[in-house]
Amino acid sequence: MPAMRLRILYIDINPVVSSPERRLKLIFEHFKKHHCAFMIARKGEVSSFLKSTFSLSLPPFHSLKFKRKRGRLWLPEFKAFLSHAQTFFRIYKTARNLDVDVIHTTGFYSAIHAALLGGIKKIPVVWHLVDFWPLRGIPNRLVVRLLLKDTKKIAISESIKGAFERSGFGRVEVVYGGNIDGFFPEPKKKARKKLNLPDGFLVGYSGKIFPGDKKGIKTLLHAFSMLPEKRNAYLVLCGEFVEGYEKNFREDVKEAGIDGRVIQFSLPPDKMRYFFSAVDVTVLVSEKEEGLGMSLVESLACETPVIGSKAGGIEEVVKDRETGILVPPKDHESLKNALLFMMENPEKRKKMGKKGREDVLLRFSPERMLKRIEEIYHEVLSERGRA
């Protein structure tokens, strides 16, 4: 008997492209090719990247901030509430006549709209959990409990799964995987020449450049400044600054005494393999729990070892002393020692990188992820009696 041809609707209202969008694009393109898939996305950067079926002009994105009224009652700020009400109306208007079997979404706010739409149209919703944001604060938890309790939850890491299940939000299944097919090692000299990077020991960071220690940037600057200058080391950051932070970042660099040894630029996703191949080690030492740390997975896919903090999903990616080194968050001394180890042991570094690629190709295979997601679609339909 031939497999059922599925009709899937994907929803993503996020305003910027990040790891969840790259993962969702891979899923959407696969099911568009093998089944029938539609994508609703915010018009602009995200819809262009996802090549969405429907690009909606949505109100400016606002986080739902709740204020406590009369001692007990939590109410959302009117501006944010109005923005999301208008957003849902446009999503509903677009999707009301679509005949779909299942809705798949990622991110907290996209999930809220998907769950409302699924409730009205009696369609099961698969919610891809990518971070801990839905668990931050009482109002967010109430939204999960009231609106998102009936969604099928799949998580990108055991860390997220554990946090949701401990909070009493039902069973969560971990489905590892991501769009790593475009990440493979390039010759180091070729990669450095292509990106106009100097010779020497290159320490890499990939992702948004945040103030403070959300991503461990200050800890990284401090630890890097402790490396001996004569070793010809450079810190290379590939990513864009969070709005308003660049000036302060330059001041932090100057204060750390490493002005002239820090390089920053950004690249499109299809060129990122050159960055990871060019650097000698990739660092992500977030202070708070990471959902996974996809930049470390991508680095290892390019045979470049990593240093990560013991924070959430990062510990699932890095096999300590096998594919990289784990250090405590906000510990510049431990990070400095890890960087020195990588600097002074090129053969061990190379061995870690090769082992890392073998590991992530096995555990984070996009084929395995897509196969399991298709099985999940059929399972939720069967539970609803729609298979």
C-alpha cells in the first residue's frame, strides 16, 4: 500500500533568520519535494530565506510582556497583544481555505498562532522546541499550559526535553538533526585565503554578537587577552552585532588590550563552511543554557574542534576531550587553559576535529531527522483518527 501523501503547513513569524529557520527550511524543502507543503512566513528576510508559499506583511514583532493587575491577574501589554491579534487574523485569513493534515511550527510565538489555527480547524500541531524561552516566567508557562498543551512537542536536545517535562508539560521527544549537508572541511589555506584571514592560531565564534555574557562574549574576550601575544593568535567573530552593541564591543576589545587582533564580519549560510574550516577552534561559552549550540555542530562537521560551556544542550554536542573541551560558564581562566591546550596541541586538535565530524554526521544526520519527523506526522494523524 503506497504511503499517504501528506499536506503540511509550516508557520514561522520570526523577524530574523537563525538556526531554527535553517532547520525549518530543510524540513519544508524536503516535504515540498516528497509531499505537499505550504509555508507561511513574515515578509522580508525570513520569507525570502525560506522561499515561503505565503509572505505576509505582519505588524512589527513584539514579545508578549505581561503586567500584573490587581494583585493576581496577569494581562498582556496592549501594544503587543494588538500586534499578535492582527498577526493571527492575517495568518487565519491566509490559511482558512487550505486543506492540510498537520501544522508544523518552531518558536514560541509561531507556536501560539499555529495552536490557535489548529484548534479552530481541528488540525494537529507539531511544535519544534528550540529554546527555553516558553519556560521563562509565570505568564509564558500559563500560555504553554492553556494554549499549547495539546501540541505534539519535539525538542532539539535532551536539555530542552528535560526542562519541559519537569515543568509538567507532557511528553517531549528529542529529534536531533539540522541542515549540516553544506558543512564539510575545506583546505585551511584555501579557506583563509578566500576570507582574507591571516596565518596564525585563529579562535572562532559564530552567531549573533550579544552584550554581556549571554553568549559568553566578555568571557571570551577576557580569556583571549590572556593568551601570549607572541603566539600570533587572532579572535575571529562571524556574525552581526545586536543593535546598539558594536560601539561598546569595540570599547571592550580596546580595554582588553587586543585591538588589532580581533576580526569581525558576516557571511551567508552557504559560505559558513569556509569560516569553520579557516579557524583552529570554535568557541561558544554561553552563560545561560543553550538549546543546543548549532554553531558547534556545524564546526565539528567541518572537522574543527570546539570549546563549549557546560550549559544546556552544549554538553550534548561536545564530547569532552574527544571532540572538544567543556568549561564552566563565566570562567575565563578555564577557557584560557582550554585555548592554550588547543594552541599547543595541533595533532590532538586535528584528531578531535576528525572524531567530531564522524560523531555529528551520525547523531545529527538530516536524513534521520526527516525520517523521524515524517513518522511523527503519521503518528499524530493516527491519534486523531485521520491516518
